Amino acid sequence: MITTWQEQLPHGIELSCRAAGERGRPVLMFLHGFPEGAFVWDELLEHFSRPENGGYRCVAPNLRGYEHSSAPAEVSAYRVKFLMQDLAALIAVETGSAQGTLACLVAHDWGGAIAWNMANQLPQLCQRLAIINSPHPGTFLRELKSNPKQQAASAYMNFLIREDAESLLAEDDYRRLWEFFTNMGAGPEQFGWLTDAVKARYRKVWDQGLRGGCNYYRASPLRPPSAQDPAAAQIELPMSMLTISMPTLVIWALGDIALPPELIEGLDDYIPDLTLIPVAKATHWIVHEDPALVIGSLQAFLA
């Protein structure tokens, strides 16, 4: 059974959370992306909380800016260092100790961007890392700088940083947000998951406001260069900020048109203990499209 609550963190941020499984068990934490919410993980929370599947305590927060979590107005509040602060505090609550460690951090899209940084900068907080279609900062920066294909695929980021992005996204019953799902390279047979019931759940999240989600893009320079903004072209990251020492699973849907397969080339340069699972017939929304594959891959990785 999934429970929901508001977690007040010591530094003043409140996160709305979803969880399944008993406190005191090893903890799996699941981080969503844009334009999603914690509810997208419900099937995985229920699966991995069952005794026969590990009996984990499974927790999925709505990241700051989403649903009923705190949504600071300042763009600077969405820098990765502050997002990591939220999660470090939540991990301490869920593990019962400031030195507590997750059994695994599981993340998709923007959640993955935070998770990559946590695995590099706060490796003591998680034993394993599982990433689903979220580019490693090293390969993403490489492709944004040098590959016109990736620059074109990520052009939507420069739309999302516009000051009027939220109002445009909300127009016509969120028409542009629905297109984030339907224009990601899937054929009609892959839209079966986007039911009226699922749409209602998304509307419930989006109705709380879209500015927080857009602020993630505004706060990050990892986006395509433009005539007005050098963005990724001005960034240099040392190898020390890119290496991941823990066992890492990467599930990569090859039909993701926003994040092409070139992004998984060279991952082993940064991650010595890498398990890479490319999935041919899936898109960026693989958690919705094929939850059984995601669950099976994660179950094998945890075992």
C-alpha cells in the first residue's frame, strides 16, 4: 500500500512524498523527471516493497518545485547543490541516520541529473545507482558542445527557459506538455499507457504550477549554445567531477529522440562498474511503456 505525506526538512524545504514498505528496511529512493511527478514510480514502489522482491522501504519524493513540494521563486534555488541538499536530508530521515545509506538511488530524466551528481559528490549516501534515460554529465556536455544532432534534439531546453514558458505550456489543456510524450519517437502502439486516468494524474501535478519544473532548466547551463547564450560551450568539467565509483545500472531506451544513443558511448570511461541495458523499442517514457522490463532489470541489478 502506498502512503503519502509532507516531509519537513531541517533547512526549511518541504517535500511531498510517496512510499511503500516498512520503515527500518533497506531503502530504495526513486527520483522523477520533467514534466512528471512521484506517482510515476507507484508500480515500482509496490513491487520492491513486497517481501518476495526484497522487502525494501521504497520512497519517491516530488522534487522541489513539483506537486505539493516547496517551490521557491528564485531560479538559483534550483541549482543542483540545493536539490542534493533536499535529498541528503530526506535520506537521513528515511534511513534514521545522518550517516545512513540507500540500498540504491533510482532516477529518470532530471532526477537522474541530480542522481549523477550525488553519486559523484556524496557517494557515501548510496550503495548503488540506477539511471533510466538521463545523460551522464560527461557525455552530455561532449555531445552538446560538438554534435549538431544533440544540439537540435535539446533545442526544446531553450524554449523551457523562456520567461513565458509556463503560460505557454499550460495553454489548450497543456497541449505542449502532452506533445512531450507523443512526439518522443514512439509509434501509436506505445501510447497505450497514456490513458485518461494517467492524464488526470498528470493534470493534478501540473495544476499546482509549472514554474518550478522550468526553473530546473533555467538554473542549469547544460543546454545547447545559442547566439545569445554560450551555455554548454563555456563549461569545462574535470574528470574528478564525472567519475562514479559505485555499481551503476543504466537502462537506455534507444528510441529517445531527445537523448540519442550517442550519449551512452564512452560511459565506461567514467563508470568502471557499469551495467548497460540498451532497449531498442522504447522511448524516453520507458517507465510508463515497459515497467516490467524496468522492474526486471532493476531486480537483477539489486540481486
